[in-house]
Amino acid sequence: MKRRSSIVYLIIFLLVTGYYYYYEVVEKTRKETAEAEAKKVFHVIEDRIQALEVLAKDKKEVRLKKETEWRITDPIQSDADKTTVDDLLQGLTGLNSEREVAAAPTDLKIYGLDAPELKVRFQVGDQWSEILLGGKTPVGDSHYAKLPDKPAVFLISGAGWNELNKGLSDLRKRELFSFETADATAIKVLRQDGTTVEIEREKDSKVWKAPAFSDLKIKSARVENVLDQIQGLRAEGFLDDTVGNLAAHGLEPPQVTVTIRLKDGKEAVLRLGAKGSDGKLPALSSQLPALVQVEPVILDDIPRNVLKFEDKSILGVEADEITRMKWRLGDAEGEAVRKDPNTWQVTLPNREPKVLKESWKAKALLWNLNDAEYRAKLTPAPPRPEKPYASMEFFKEDKGLCSLAWEKPPEKDAGNARVWIASAGTSEAVEVEAKVLRTAAGDIDEIIQSGDAKATP
């Protein structure tokens, strides 16, 4: 009897649960979806749109066509800005009617729809659809709108208006370059006064050299930073729809010309004029057929001499190459070995090897040393002290890569300290900011403490 009652209660529970789920979840979701669909102005899939026209009263009419990518076909021939076009398409396909204002008005002038402020048309297959947008409502930021084949006037949001109200300068491609920085094999900077900077990459290598300064060691990261800044340039504005009248914009001759040779033998060329009264730089790219304006900060990234690329790293090797390091700091000694990309094992005197629970501390030491640069070379080099304040050796497996030794740095932030660097059979002495060495000593001490040893004094 008890079992039968339990089954009855279970059936009742399942019925109630099913009823609740169907009417409170399924039906509610269906209703909300139906309401959302009913508010949509257009029922179209974004990927099916083949052509667009944006016809604004106060701007040039713009027509676009989807080929491999979107292109502007009128009033100029140009690649389109992918992000802006995507926003426009999403604005169209997601456009909602906030509410109906008039079912069949006899006078469209009061809504600004007799001569619309904006008309947007799009093509799917052989069929064109469009929306007319009029004036702004007296209160709020909504705009009046209607479809040409329907009498009703309705409202769209201010955000909807902004997504559709795009002009030629908004829709044009703004990236000046499309090359990959890894494909660059040479850089040449020519200034109007005749000064030149030239560097080139060794074949099938990451190593860069300056042909005119064969002994100069170049830091690849500095070269990559310059390439990244040029490759990432975007037009802040357009000076002309075509490439013409270069002299009027200080581009014939240009103030600065940067030529980047690529693996395929082609070149990417950037020409920069003099800063205008608006603070912007006139610019011309060989990969974007238009006169544009760019932010003048790019001038800070373009080297005035080859020393801009000089490698002043005190470590001299990439941190990722190092698999073992040894140190002596004051009276403390130790060794750390990389067991895998994320694990370091520390060995301290009279202690068993211990895996660091916080292996990032070993990485932090290498990262900080990898970023550290000297201020000046000491010539002639002073002799290395027999017992420096600190010393480090770095290895890749059993191969020695380099070593550092330094004197005790000043205790205050200001000032420099001497460091002796040995690498590939050569040695030199340099001056390094004291705070860099104090940071390195602190990083070593953190590793020692993690290895369960007493901190150095």
C-alpha cells in the first residue's frame, strides 16, 4: 500500500513538474522569441547580403559589393573596413521597431520622411530591400522610420541610427598595411635631410644586422616593435579620395620614407609628410591607395639612427633558451633547473632538490633580466672582482650560454652599478641602473625562500 502511494505521489510530482516546465519555460521562451522576431524590421541572414547602399542627405552616397571581401564600388573603388561593415550588417539584421507611431500618415513631412535623412538599401539574391530614416523625435534619441512598401511609421533607437549612419570615411579600409611582420627581411629609413638607417635579416634566421655597422649587435625585439607599429598603422582621416597632389601635403618629397622588403621580393613603403596644424601627419602607404592622416606618435617609433636597434641586454640570450641557472648572492648559493615549460626545481646547499610550488618566481627572474639593459659600456673594462657581490651562470642543458657578475648596488634608487658580462668567449663591463640589480637580487632571494632556505641578509 505504501509503495503504491509513493508511485502515485511520484506521478503527481512529474505531472506538476512537466506542466510547470512546459508553460513557464518552453511556452515563455517561445513567446519571448516570437515577440523579439515580431519587432525585427528585417528577417534576413547577415551572410546572405550581397550588396549595400548607404544614401545619406549630408554625405556622399556609398555603394558596396561583396566579392571575396567587401569593397566600395562608388564613389571610389576601395577595400572596405571589415569592422565597420560588420557593424552595419549587424545593425541592419538586428534592427528593431521600438513602436509604431502612425499606421498610415497622410503627411510624412512631420516625420522628416518626405526627404529622408538616410536611406539604407541591401541586396539578397535578386531582391533589394530598404529602410527610410527621418528626423529625431522631440524627446529622447529615437528616429522616425518606415519601409517604402508599407504605410506605417515607427521608431528605431538612437543606437540603431548610429549603426546605419555611415559615410565614406567610416566605411573605407583604414589599415595602411597588410603584410605580416614575420615576412620582413629588411628595413630602410630615409629622411629628407639624407640620413639613412638600414638593417636586414640574415637568411632563414631571426638575427638582424646593420650592413654599415657589422660589429653592432641588434635586438630583434626592437626591430619587431618598429615593424609592429608600422604594420598596425590606421588612417585617422582621409585627405583625398585618390593619390594625387602629393606636394600639397608635404609628400613630394616626403619628410620620412620607410621601405620594408618582404620575403616575396615585394616592398611595403610608408611616406610621411610634415605635421599639420591639426597635429596629424599626412601619410601615404604603398598598400592603401589614398592620402591619409596618421597619429604623429609613429615618428617616435621610426629610428633616426641605427643605434635605436642596438641590443643593450645584459642577459644576451632569450630567456626561453635557458634550462638551468646557478647563482651566488652574498653567502647564498643555489641552482634552478627547468623540468618542463612550467616547472622549476631548486637545489640549495645541504638540501634535497625541491620543485618550486611557485615556479613563476624563477620565470620572473629571467623575464626581468631579459628586459634589463645597460646604460653604457665601460672602456677600458675594469677588472672583475675576485668575489663579486652577486654572480649568475646560465645554461642550455650542459652548454654554458653566458654569465653575469655585479658589485653591490647603491641602496637608493638613483645611481648605477658595474656588471661584468661573459658570453661566447668575450667579456665586457657595463653600467646598469642600481634598481635593476636590486630587483634581480630580490628575485633570487624569493627563489631561495621558496626552496625553504633562509633569506639572504
